[in-house]
Amino acid sequence: MRVAIVVNWRNTSSALAGRARYRGRKIGATDMELDQKALALLPGPSRAKLERLAAERDAAHAAFRAASDHEQEARGDLARLEAQMRDRLALPAGVELDQHPAAAVVAARSGRAERERAEAEARLIEPVEAARRRHQATLDARERAAQRWHQFAFLDGCAGWLQRAATLGVGRLKHHAPPAPKTRDAVAEIAKLRAELQALEAQWAEAEAAPVPAQILRQQAIAEIDAMAAAGALTISAGDRSGTPLGLARKLQLGLVPTPAGPDGAPRFSIIGDGGAALFTWTMRDALVERLDALIAALPQDGALSDDERDERFRQIAAKRLDLERAEEALICAAEAEGRIVQRRRDADPRAVLEVAEV
């Protein structure tokens, strides 16, 4: 069986719209299919869970489509009644409002005319107000259906991850569903876990922005200076009889050399020489290092991390995040077993949702 995880980006409110279809049927602007190779990666319980979630998203989309149809019908009824009301109210005084305009007659009235017209206007307005209420009710129902549909946006991430896993040839996956943390209120515990996840996001951003230790920067910068200086170092041979023993002209050279024309026939050139940049670096090497030390001394160093330390911090944060997301998913499943629906985060880790781990 092929399960098609289909994502439709129509913005019915403000969230991602998505849905699932079975047997390869595709609808929408963006869709992703999970073929047999991708599905085969999943252990039985995980595959069953994915198929159940896909079916639930399909049902949510069907409910949204039905709610949209009802809203369109209610909107059409409201527009029709409003047009009829405007036509009747536009009739001049003395014309019977309760009759169709084509059959209206002018009646000579006494002092009751104004009161009777006001009563007739109220009778015309009442069904319009009722239609407005019905339309608003269908709008509210459509919005609730859209929100339910959008709750399955996380499935797109799961499908993408699983398809990439199949393409890249990851190792075997095993079912891994840790028990839910013991708590009296699963929903409240989920809120606590999500606050911890937010804190981890801040820690990740802090590690990303961490400065490089000054000593490492100094070593790298001096190596850069020395490499340039070595390229520009002057040499002289005791046996040189060329008359230009230093070869300064070559060291100071900067020019253009014609190269074969491109496909468009336009002339092309290559730059030769560095105009003495390497030579001047060699002559001013110590001064550059002195200026470098002044720059290094002014750098902020709070939270500085080397590349290895930064990578280790990322690894620790990622491992902690996955543990929290597995606990979150277990609590969501526990809440669902109690009849309480908790929306999964759009960026939920697919490994946590599908309850899998690499062997």
C-alpha cells in the first residue's frame, strides 16, 4: 500500500493546511508520497500510527470541505435576502412593501402609512438578520474545522524525514515509545515540557552565537599573516647576475592577461599579481601582529566556545530535546486515551511522533 502525505498550502486561516490521502491520490499545491521503501523502514506499531494519523487528517479535511460548502451556501442565501430587502426598501412611500415589486400598487393611505411601512420594513429585515446569524455560525464552524485540519501540519515533517531517511539509506529503525511521565494532569505536564523546549531553543541560539576563544582566533590570524608573508618574502642569491636580484617588478606586478572569449564572444581577462600585497605583509609582519593583539584584546569573550565545544553543546541540547519530545508525545497519547486532544507542534521531531529510534 502507498500512503500519500499531501500538504495543501492554501491559507484558510494563518496556519499550514495539510491532509493525507491513501493509494497515491494527490490534491493540492505541494504533496509528498511515501513509497513502499520509506514505509518499510517503520516498525509495525509506528507504521500503524502513521496510517491512523493520516486517516484522521483526511477526515479533518473532509470536515473542513463540508464546513466550507455550508458557509458558501449560507453566504449565498444571505446575499439573496439582502438584495431582496434592498429592492423592497428602495420603493417610494405609498407602495406596498409586502408585495413583490412587480405587483406592488400605490395605495392612498391615511396617517397609518408611516407606521405600517415601519412594520413592513421590520418584517423584511428579520429574515436577513436570521440569515446573517446562520452565516456567522457557518463561518465559526468552518474556522473550527480549519483549526482541526491544521493540527495535522506536523505530518509533513514526518513524511519529509521518513522520505529522506529512505533516500539516504539510514540504518534500521526500531519501535521506541518510552512510558509517559507519571502525572495527574497530562495537559499541564505537556505545557511544562514545552516551556523546557523553549528554553533549549534559547540555549541553542546562544551556542550558535557563541564567540570563538580569543587564543584560537589569534593563532588562526597569525597563521593567515604568516602564510601571506611567506608568499611575499624577498630572497636573493649570491650568484644572481640578472641585474634584478630581488625580482621586485614581479613582486609588485598587477595586471590583466587576456583569456579565451566566452560563449557570448565578449573578451575576458584574468588578474595576475597582487600589487605587492604579499610583499608588504612580509615587511610589516610584526606590526600587523601587534595591531592584531589590540583587536583581539577588545573582543567579547563571555560564553566563548571552540568548534569542538560548540559541537558538543549542540549534541547535548539535541539529545535533551529529543528526550523531552518523546515524553511530550507519550503524554499526548495518554491524553488522547482519556478523550482529551492536544495539538502537536508543527515542528515536532518525527522520531518522537513516530516512536522510532535508529538501531
